[in-house]
Amino acid sequence: MIPAGFDYHAPRSVGDAIQLLGTLGSDAKLLAGGHSLLPMMKLRFAQPTHLIDLNRIDALRGIREDGATIVIGAMTVENELIHSPLLREKVPLLPEAARQIGDPQVRNRGTIGGDIAHGDPGNDHPALAIALDAVLVLEGPRGSRQVKADGFFKGPYMTDMAEDEILVEIRVPAFAPKTGYAYEKLKRKTGDWATAAAAVVLRLDGGNVSHIRIALTNVAPMALRASDAEATLLGKALTDATIADAAAKAMAICDPAEDLRGDRDYKTAMAGQMVKRAIAKAAVRCQ
Ligand SMILES: Cc1cc2nc3c(=O)[nH]c(=O)nc-3n(C[C@H](O)[C@H](O)[C@H](O)COP(=O)(O)OP(=O)(O)OC[C@H]3O[C@@H](n4cnc5c(N)ncnc54)[C@H](O)[C@@H]3O)c2cc1C
């Protein structure tokens, strides 16, 4: 289907984009990679009368180091995450997980900022950002503010971001030495969204868990942090029993929608399996 007509704007700076957003109001939408927005426009689920294209704003692209933080521009595409030597060294969970997103076309155009801003519970970056304890930098007419990814996702396609704000940066703490990590994603076929997925970041001290973050994709109206599962493991050794307990706690917060990927029980069970696999893989990488 062909989208409804719209006016096209191509600002060269974040300031100009914010000004346009303010002037054009709720009839305007930001365009990043277009891999979520354009399908919605073609189906007429979204009918913005103005598109503000962020692709010509160079300041929104790139990956850099700021002390112990890795700063990723919102318009950085998945392929850039995959091939970034800095991320591979400092936050290897991101390149590994980005490989599992969509297909080559999606990874060439789709941006990390668009993936997060869209608030789609099926998207992978929300849970990854929660597991990585990422901070999102938002700019708008009232200035700049920083919000934690944990708490940013409010419901399906709903986030803490105002209509006149732009996500400009994703700030991720670099991994401490011997940080284990994994993103386990069950999908029906290449290019599909997750049936269920789990992101884990883990550190051990003297054989006991000293740091653990667990976040879940596509098993609730938004990405979830599995806090009870984390609390179950903190300070304990990883055994079949403690891992099974954590998986059960993660399953208890799942509230998936039934669809072609499976019914609620199946998706919940798969979330538990993904948590178990991700913890086991992360534990091997802590050594
Ligand atoms: C076939 C297919 C398979 C896919 N599979 C996956 C998958 O497995 N995992 C996955 O995570 N995703 C998947 N996607 C979605 C893809 O990753 C999208 O690229 C992503 O959801 C949105 O990023 P985008 O840059 O394309 O944003 P766009 O589609 O351009 O924008 C999406 C929304 O975010 C807003 N937005 C974009 N950038 C900003 C910003 N900087 N600040 C504020 N608002 C902004 C836009 O206004 C729009 O509302 C798939 C898409 C397709 C078509």
C-alpha cells in the first residue's frame, strides 16, 4: 500500500529538528531508518502530514568513548554496532545482539535510536538497553535530560519521551573486566522478531554472583527488567537450582500476547528457557 501524502523536511542540526517539531506539532513524525515507521505509514496506522528526516544530521551518528562510558549516536545503524571495534571490546553484548536483528536490509538502515524510541515490545534494543543499564539522552525545547532505560518503556509504543523530544544519544557503561553477557533470542526464522528473548549481564566474585541484570523481549507489553530473578541470584553460586529459580521468577512477570509465534504459555515457557540459556552462556564468559 502507498502511504498518505506528507511534507518532507531535512534539517541539518538537532536544534533545527527540535524547532521543526515544535512548529509542526503532533502532525509531524521523525524519520530515522524508516523500517518501523514506513511500514506503519503504508498500512495507514500512522499518517503524519510532515516527516522530519534525521538522516542529514551528522552529530547523531557514531560511537565514541567518554571515560568509562560508550556513547552511541541515536542514528547509528545496526551494522555499525556490529562492526564497531570499540563496542566489541567494551560492550560486546551489543554487536552480538545486533547481528540477530532483522535481516541485512534492516541492519543497514535501522537505527539504535529508532529501535528504542519506537517502543515496540518486539524490538530487541529496549531489553538490551535495560540489561546494559543504559542512559538515554533526550533533547527538546526545554533543554536536554537523561533518563535510565530501566523505566523508560511504559507500554506498547509508549515511552517516557515527549512528542517534542528527540533521542540523541545512548550512553552505556563499558564492561568491567570479566563481565559475562549473552542475548538469547528464539525466533521462527531469520528476520523475525523474537518469540521470546533474554539479555543477561553478569559478574562473579569468588564463585558467587556479584552483579546481574536480566531483561526480557516480547513477552509483555514492553521490555521488562526481571528484578526478582536478579535478586534470587545475587550473592549466590550459579547452580541448576538457582538458575531454575531465577527462570521461574522471570516467567512470573511475563504477560505475552498470543499471536502466530505462540500462545501465552508457550511464550512464557520460552522466556524461562532463554533466561536459563543466557545465564549459562554469560557464566562461561565471566571466567
Ligand atoms: C522485516 C523487519 C524485521 C525486523 N526485525 C527486527 C528485529 O528482529 N528486532 C528489532 O529490534 N527490530 C526489528 N525490526 C525493526 C527495525 O529494527 C527498525 O529499524 C526499528 O524498529 C526502528 O528503527 P528505524 O531507525 O528504522 O526508525 P523509524 O522507523 O524511522 O522510526 C521508528 C519510530 O521512532 C521514532 N524515532 C526514530 N528515531 C528517533 C529519535 N532519534 N528520537 C525520537 N524518535 C525517533 C520515529 O518517529 C518513529 O515513530 C524489523 C523491521 C523489519 C521491517
